[in-house]
Amino acid sequence: MKAVRLHEGAQVRVEEIPDPVPGRGQVRVALRAAGVCGTDLHASRGLLPIPALPVVMGHEGAGVIESVGEGVEGAAVGDRVLLLPSETCGECAPCRAGHLGLCPRAAIFGMARDGTFAERMVVPAGCVLKIPDNVPFEHGAILADAVATAYHAVATRGCISGGERVAVIGCGGVGYHAILLARLLGAGTIVAVDVSEGALRRATAAGADATVDARSDDARKSIRKAAGGDGPDVVIEYVGRKDSVELALAAVARSGRVVVGGVGTESPRLPPLLSFVGREIALLGSMGYTRAELDRVVALASSGELDLSHSITARYPLERAAEALDDLAARRGDPVRLALLPDAS
């Protein structure tokens, strides 16, 4: 089968490798779509630690089960499924609570083990979730990452309720879906903040009422003015940089919540305690999602309440995976999510 593998020296190659064989408790999925996100880009540039190379890239995927190993229950040949982005232990407290993103022993596909940039993939049966016939494979591929992750930040960590003012800093793949979901959950004014004109245009199409260029002289003031009142009640940050988190803390209203979902290595500073405590700001991290939240976004997509028709902005066959990564790096075409289609000609 064809697979996109990452080698030493940040070399991305399309290669022929043997078809994987499912063992006990495993299923083999014929992949129909794989999402390409910033994590894949960072891995391909050598910016993330990979335990062993070469490795098949990718952690977002959907397809059809084509064979099952011994002892598999609840999954059958022919099922349309999405894949979870990692294999979890199933035994720790977060796993028992259904919080897939907090398992300390999670093995992320495309990094700790072979991933979704391939024609076929073997995973534990617990790593697949059936999707309805009316959910396209390319939408199923991103539901278990870009969409469910945003839902967790907006609905669970941010607890956005009807009429609340919201700002989203970083309107790429996950931030774009945070805007869609904030609007769906009844947010009042939504302010999109980014440095890309294209990202801000797409944010407006997703439901943002106002946009702010984060490079402007006083972005904090602009965000507060656009949100109205004392500023946004909730700020969702999806950049993962020191300056963007500090901007979120500076812009949020009194008694507001700042939800940080962007992952990075920098260390932002809290405002002076007189301001941080005196304004009663809540600062919350957001990682992954729960199984129940994933079920919810699948249902929203299937019902049509959550419109993902503009979420995939470009599609590529496996042979053009390196081109897709380059396009994502250069933000060509103002991408939300890119998709690899293994069976594309």
C-alpha cells in the first residue's frame, strides 16, 4: 500500500509498504480521507519529538472497516468510521472518565505510531467511532480533532451561554470551528482576531461579527471596542504563543474567562495580581475532548446544525502530501483544513 512516511532529516516520502494485519482486538480501516493540520506540519519540519523514525504521518482520518481481528465486538466489516487521533490506555482516571485528551500514556497517531496518511491503517477497535452515511469521510476525519477539540473549549471549558460576548484569537482550523460552535451555542457578539486577512475573511463567513488584526497598534483596545461593554466575556486562544495569551488576558472583561487551547513552549506572564485578582479573571487550559463531546459533534454534523461544508479548503492525493504541507505552511488559499484523499486519482 501507499503511505506518507516521515524520515530522519525532516524528509517526507510517499512509499510502498506492506499492508498492516489486524491482531486481536484490532480492525483494519481502508482510509478515505485524512486531515492535515498544524501538528502534522510541525512534525514534518522536525519541530516535534518523534520516538522512532520512519513513521507514517497523520492523526485525523476516516474510512471503512475492511477486516477485523479476533475478539472484536461492536465493529464490523463495512462500517463507516472516523478514527480517534491517538491510542489511549483505557485504564487511567481520565480514560475512565471518557476524557481522551488527558491520558498520560496516549500514543498519538503519526508520531508515537503509524498514522492516517496511508491507504490502510490498523488500530484498536476502541479507536474507531461509527459515522452516519450522510457525514462525508473528509468531515468525519476532522470531527475527531479540529471540531471536537473546539467544542470542548467553547462548550465545556468556556461554558459559553446565550448572549455572551466572545473573542477567538487564532482563526485557523480549530479557531474557525470555535467560531462556528460559539455561534451555534448562542453567543452574542463574536470577535475574530488573527494576523491573516484570509483567516479573518473565513472567520466572518463562519459567523464572526467583527475582526481585529492582532498586529494593530492597540489590539487589546480594538477587541474590547468590537465586543462592546467591558470587552469579551470569553476569549478562546488558539495560537499557542506568549503574546497571544497575554493579549487574551488583557482584553477579557471583568469576571471573564480565558480559555487557552493553543499549544507552545513559551511562558506567558499573568497580569499584575491587583489586575488579575481584582478583575476576577479565570484562566483555563483546554486539551482534547471527551467521548461524549465527540458523539455530540458527530450528531450536530449529521443533523446539519453544524455546517462543515466550508471546512475543507483543498484536497490532495497521497502523492501530493508534501505539497499539502507546503501549502499549509505558506497558508496558500487561506486554509481551514486540508485533506488527503488516499483513493483519489
